[in-house]
Amino acid sequence: MDKNFKKKLDLFDDIPPSTGGVSLLDRGRLSPFDIGLEQAVLGAILLESSSQDRIIGEIHPNMFYKTEHKPICEAILMLYNEGGDIDIVTVSHKLRELNKLEEAGGVVYVSRLTNAVASTANIDSHVKILTEFFLRREIYNLSINLSGKSFLLDFDIFDLLDLASDSLYQLATANIRSDVMLIGDMVKDVYLNIRNRGDGISTEGVPSGIDSLDRKITRFTNSDLIIVAGRPGMGKTAFAISIARNVAMYMSLPVAVFSLEMSRAQLVQRLMSQESGVNLERISKSVLNDGEMSRLDAVVSNMSSAPLYIDDTPSLTILELRAKARRLVQKFGVRLIIVDYLQLMVGNNDHRSREQEISQISRGLKAIAKEVNVPIVALSQLSRSVEQRGGDKVPVLSDLRDSGAIEQDADTVIFMYRPEYYGIMDDENGNSTTGKGLAIIAKQRNGALGTAVMSFIDYMAMYTDPGNNPSYNPDYHNVDMNKFHESQHTRGKQNEFEDDE
């Protein structure tokens, strides 16, 4: 061993237990710790019962660097869960039961922990610093593990990327804590938001821009996870793009769309069709006459200035979505996030079943919505059981595909349903269902259930309010979009600035 390196090791061996410092791990790297801080935290728990209730849920044995402190923390947590008293005597007794008293330094060392406590008043700050040191060590250990695997050429590089992203995400989410607040500290903010909303200046969530739906759900509320589900052919993506267009182009609110199924170009073509009234199929095939090209020319400028951000990364992971969502909210002030669709996202590699993977993705989406404080609209497939049923094939919550966790995690569940698709041409009242789409609100945590009737314009793949269809000529020449756009702009401003009655 190099003499200089040996001297460094000897120096760190001489660090007294009451001081902080760094430890030399493999490859000569340094890792932070503070033994005195660890002693003060454990000593405060042994010394004062009030400290136990304040911090017991925020510590665990692996947070402590010194070997002796791990079994002591373990004994404390076991006593707390058992409802027993916690002090020097009971902790020493529990360690003896676990055959870990010697590993913890003996009774003498346990009793000396209280000597490190000058005051328990700042115990919360001490635990915060302790957590920071622990996270720094964990990140270092993770980097060592990943760097080692990066030299193994038989280890798939994309598996390594998944391992890195998932490990960092789990480390971050496992250590996110939220303080308890007194209702008096919150009620004023909530009241002001309600009042401001009536005055048209609320920043709490966004409307969909489809009046028939907004009357049922009021608006997509910040931190909510909204699941939009349906079988293929129901127009889930059409519905999502219609909402993105309404919010970004007619309310001028930034929207982010994560498309795992369609490319950016395909989504832009849909938006062009909705905005210009030109048949989507003709746009995608580039078979346009002069009049249709003129219509596209007229909408390009308005579309180019819209605050709409599109990401078409395939096989997106929760960690990637979280990082991108945070940047979009912080940098561009994004107010709504749309994910198309949930089942195409990728979870951990260690899941034993697809159901577990989808559950992890669903929980992750809800966690991201709360963290960035914007609504997330996630599209989801329904199981084939819908098609196997007789009758009208109206979906129910149990049809949500792959996992019951989707239903549990969602604040709102909306089913897209087109009776016409199943050959049902009239409803129970004898009204025609041609060109109609239903948004069935099957779950709403903060509102009533119900059904919103919309118009589905097939040739533009667009949802809008009934009676708001632009006139359409099969010759593709005479689509009257000026009147349609005028109504869209008017409705967009009303949704942005006026409260629903």
C-alpha cells in the first residue's frame, strides 16, 4: 500500500467520535458524516420523549454512519412500534434481547449518548442534516455501483440507464417529507384562491375548453391525476389534443404533451387539421388543393406562437417524466401536462408482474402531479372485457387495464365512449348519436359523477361542444372556420376568466 495513502487512513482512524468529517471509502473517495451529530440525535431521543414523536418517523438505521448507531436506532424503532418507553435502560435491554448490545458498544456507550445533547430544541434541524449526509453517501455508493457496471460490456446499456434512473427516483421519493400544517395557516390561502377564481384571476388548475365537460368537472385542478380511458377508436388522443389546443391556443396557458404513441409530426398534423378545418387524412397524405394550402398557411403563424410543448420520447420512464416536468414547470410555467398513454410508459425492471409495474407508474404520475402542482391528464387503455360484454358496452371502473391502482390513484376518471362506433345510432330518448362522443365521469374525488355530451368531428379527429361543429363540404373547399375560431376564442377567454355557475 502507498505510504501516503496509509497515512491518510491513519489520520481518519484518529478522528474523535464527537467530531464530523469524511471517511475514505473504496478508490480513495470521501464520504461525509458527523458522528457527534448522530450521537446528538440518538441522545435526544433517549433523553426526552417529545423528541421521539417529532423525529421518529424520519430516521432509520441506515441513515447512521457509525456502526454502533445502527442497532441502537433499530432498538429505538422497535420499542416505539411496540408502544414501550424509550430511555437508556429500555434501549439497552432491547439490544440485549436482540443479541446486539455488544455490537452497539455496550451499556456504557449507550448511556454516554445523552452527554452529546446540548439541547433538544434544534432536533429537527439535526435530523435534516443527518438526512443530507445519508443521501450524499447513498448517491456516492450508487455512482460506484453504476460505474462498475458500465465497464461490463455484457451488461445492456439501456438496462443500466433504467437502473440508474429508477435508483435515483426511489432515493428521491423515499426521502420526500411534508410538514404538518395547522388549518389556520392554510384556510386563508384556500379562501383567497376561491375568491380570486370568482374574480377571474385564479391560478388553481385549468379548464378543458369544452363547456359541456367543464360544467361537470369545473376544471382540471392542480396536483390532480386525471385518467382518460377508453377502448381503441373512442378518440382518446383526439380528446387530449383538443384540450391541449384549447388551453394553449385559446387561453394562452402553457401545456406539455408527452406522446409515447405518436410522433411530433403526427400530433402537429392533427393540430393543423383542427385549426384549419382541412381533412386530417388529406394532410397526412399531402394531397391538398390550393384552397386547403391557403387554410394551412393562415393558421401556421397562430400555431407557431402557441405555448405548446411536445415530447415524443418512446418508452418514457417515471424518472424521465419527473425531470422533464419539473424543468417545463420551472422554465416555461407549464400549467397542464398530458401523457399519451400510461401503458406505454416503462417501470422498474424488478417487477414480478405487469400489474405491479403499472401500479408503480400510476403512483409515480400522482406523485409528480403533487410535486410540480399542476394537473396531469394521463390516457389509459381499457381491457378487452368491454368488447366481450353485450349491450351498449359502456365502460366501468373495473375495465381499467392492468391494475386497480389506476382507479385508486386517480382523482378523476373519465371514460371516452362513442355509441356510433358500436352501431348504436340512437340513444334511449330516440336522439341520433351520429357524431356524438360521451365523456363519462366515473370517478371525481371532489365532485359529482355524470356524463358530458360532446361532438366528435371525425375528419379532424377533434372533440368540441355540441352545435359548435364547423360547416363541412366533402369537396374540402368550403369549411367555414372563421366563425368557428371566433367562438373558440370567445369560449377560451370565458373559461380562463369566468367562474362556472
